[in-house]
Amino acid sequence: QTVVTQEPSLTVSPGGTVTLTCASSTGAVTSGYYPNWFQQKPGQAPRTLIYSTNNKHSWTPARFSGSLLGGKAALTLSGVQPEDEAEYYCLLSYGGAVVFGGGTKLTVL
Amino acid sequence: EVQLVESGGGLVKPGGSLRLSCAASGFTFSNAWMTWVRQAPGKGLEWVGRIKTKTDGGTTDYAAPVKGRFTVSRDDSKSTLFLQMNSLKTEDTAVYYCASFLIGVWGQGTLVTVSS
């Protein structure tokens, strides 16, 4: 069974920079896994931030960026704002299946 | 406005069935691969299944825990996505979301509770 691994929790100071990663148990993550990143705040539905590695939607703040880093998919937040405190999930596509990571709880402190 | 609205959730006994619907608006539904995702209470997101566009074959894929019990279908004439859930188990209890990852739209979710 394929497992997608994220950091369980990260803490960042307001105005700082933080990188969340997304690893696959099958090996290096490439653009062919079409990494997506989602943000979810308590009591709300998820919101898509990044699709296909590094593509943003019109509502995605400029401080969010997606990339591939060291064999993993990565989400970098530059100039973190208090409202960025949330759970972040990545998703990887494996042909006929899709797997979510376990999520990263980002605390802004 | 791009929007997805789920309906059909509720309380059902183990072994029972339920059909969820997801009404789409604001985009060309027939051009979108559509996905169901669920979230058990206090847990993370879990992919349930998806259906491709008719242009791409209209085929479906499912997560292992629901394969053979759940069926995803679509009615492009009504811009509606469906999830037929049979042989429900207590571990299927979750909020069920419909989504289009490429368009970036999610519904608000509908709660399914499987309990005797």
C-alpha cells in the first residue's frame, strides 16, 4: 500500500518562511505524480492552493509556492501571516489511484 | 460563481445503503474529472474515488477500502455527480466532499453516519 508522508506539525513565526514536504513510499516524487496542496481550517471544507506541482489558482496568495525539492513535493510559505495557521494536505496521483498525505498542522506563533 | 453542493447524507445502519449527490454550477461540468473525498471525525482527508470525463472514457477508480461497495457516476445533462454507497460499515462514517482538483472547487461536505 502506497503511503504519502508529511511532517505532522510545524511552527513558524509571523513573517517567516516555512517549507512543508510530501514524500512517497514508492520513491522520488516527480511532476508525473501531479502534486496538489490543500489548506483546511477547523470546521471548513478544504481549499485547493496548488495543482500539478506549482500551479496556483486565482485565489492562492502569492506567498504560497509549490515545487519539487530533494525528491519530494514541497509547499513553501514566504512571509507567513497569522491566518495561514491551518492543516495542510498534499495529494499524489499514481495512475489509477490517488493518495493524500496525513497532513501537516502549521502553527503560527 | 463556481460551486459544488452535496446532499443525501444522514444516519444509516451497518449494511445499509445511501446515495450522495453533488450539484455543480459555474463551470462546464462535462469537461471536469470529478472526485469524492471523505474525512472521518478528527482525521485527515481520504480519497474515495473519481470519474473521468466521457471524452477521457468516463472510467472510474476507487480506493481499496470502498472498491466493490461504492460506485461513482455522473449525469452531465444535469451537472450532477453521484456516490452510491452499499454495504456500509461503521468505519465509513465521515464527512463526504465532492471536488474537482483541476478547477480547484470543493463542496461544503455532507455527513454520513453509519451506526446501529
